[in-house]
Amino acid sequence: MILAKIVGTVVATRKDDRLVSSKLLVARPMDPRGKTEGSYLVAVDTVDAGIGETVLIVSGSSARMASGMTSRARRPETSPFAG
């Protein structure tokens, strides 16, 4: 899991079919004290998070379970959980 702050949204003119109705967010990883660290991430929003909110981001099978996907993904996925 990655602790992060939502800093923006992503607009995509084309998406994988599994992401068509999903909102994409830009997140900035941070440490528990709120200091930013690492690179920006794009995450699939499964909990209606908004800009400025602190979230936990999961990847792999945890992200697929959170988004209701059951098949193995072709590439890594992330999903924020509002905190």
C-alpha cells in the first residue's frame, strides 16, 4: 500500500475497455507525516476520492478486488482508498 494525496485528474480520450466508466486520478506519494516522496501515480478511483484527499493506493490483486475485476490484468493497476 502507498499513502498518497490526490493532486489532480486525468482525461483520457481512449481507455482500455475495463476502465471506460472509471475516473482516473493523479496521486503524489507521501510519508506518514505528509511529506511528499517519489513520483506521481495515476490511480483508478473506486471510492469517489477528490483533490486534496489522502488515500491508500493498492496494486495487483488487491486493486482488482477493490474494482470488482476478477481476471488477471495485463498491466499493473492501482486503486485509491480514501482515508
